[in-house]
Amino acid sequence: MNAIEAFILGIVQGLTEFLPVSSSGHLTIAGTLFGMSGEENLAFAIVVHIATVLSTVVVLWREIVGLFAGLFAFRWNDDTRTVCKLLLSAVPVGIVGLFCKDAVEAFFGNGLIFVGCMLLVTALLLGISYYARPRLKENISFLDALVIGIAQACAVLPGLSRSGSTIATGIMLGNNKEKVAKFSFLMVIIPVLGEALLDLLKVFGGDNDASFGAIPANAMLIGFIAAFVSGMAACRWMISIVKKGKLIYFAIYCIIMGLIAIFAN
């Protein structure tokens, strides 16, 4: 991978992490076009995912500071409840990460047909959420947080959008669109940082040197910066899009990209 490829892939990751079109699916498609191996694709994905988590922290820093302030007030308040819901939502993906990590990573080498099919599933979820008219709720419940967390766990598959799955699920459950969008972006922080920590421990332990060493350090840095900057822009944009209920356009996009991935394989 050279610097230009890393720059392009970083922008792809930053934009698609927050837009409901599957960052892993687009990285797989772009990586295939650039001739990247499955190990290179996975290693690069880990680095740029950390970048987009940091962009989330920058965009939603007021919400995050407020949550910590409420948590350390040591009272059962709205902020404490939200933190508990975020932790609960991370349980399903944590179980998948601990017990099914090797199986999930194997999907990243399954080619474009699988990615295309998962993009079509993403389109279906977005379409259903657009036309669904559930009874609206004031706040995200603990049960809703768990269900949204299950949707996030399913979205570890390449091509199935994490933000699309979680936001669409939250909307179908009747939750406020803006609250669901922010909850979706906050809930990814815990599992992505946890996964990155485990992978870094493997690197320092010598289990994963080959996959990370296959990509030059300057390419990793350029990809990280590109993903961070584009991620901040996409995060702000996506919150506005969800509030306006424009997800159907992304469903159409996912159908087009899904069909291209399937027939281009």
C-alpha cells in the first residue's frame, strides 16, 4: 500500500463509518481494487477505526463530558442511566469479539459477493426504518439498548453497516432519531477501543507482526489522519441527515453498490 492508496482508503473509512453504507464493506471493495491481502485489509481497518472513534470523541465531546460528570456524581441520574445503557449495548459485540473473532475475521477474505449481499441487507434495514411508523418513545430503554447492541454485533460482518443497522433498529423501535444517532455513535467507542487494545497486545506479543508490518508506517499515518478528518465531517453530517429522515437515499446507494459488488466479483 502506498501513501495515495492509504489516503483514499482513510477517507473512505472516515465517511462510511458514520454514513449507513458499511465502512468494512467499502474498505473490502477498495482493498480488492488496490490488490490488498486480507491481512493488510484487516490491519489497516483496525488503525482507521481507531481514528474514527477519536473523531467521534471530538464531535460529541460535550455529550461525553456530560456523561462522565453525571457518572462521577455517584447518583442514579439520566447520565448514569445512559452510561449503563451504553455498557449494556456493548455486551453482544463483546461476546462476539471474545468467542467468534477468528470466524468473523475469516469473512473479510470471502470476496465481494458476501459484501454485496450484506449491503443489500443494509439497504433492506434502512428501507424498513424509513417506512416504519412505530409508536414514538421519549427515551431509549434498557431493552432497546440491548436490541440495538445485538444489531451492532451482527454488523461486524463486512458489508452490513454498523451505523445503518443500529440507527435503523433504534428508529424501528420507536426512538427519537437524533437520540438514536448520537447513541449509535457513542456506543461504538467501547467495542472498537477494546478490539484495538486486544489487537495491539497481539502485535506486541508477536502474534500479528506480519499483518501490520506489511503496510508502511507512513501509509498507516496518512490513512489515520484522513479517516480522522473525514470522520469528523461525516459524523456531524450524519446526525443532521437522520434528524431529517433522509436514510432512504442511502438504501438506494447500498442497493447499487451491493449489486455492483456481486456482479463484479
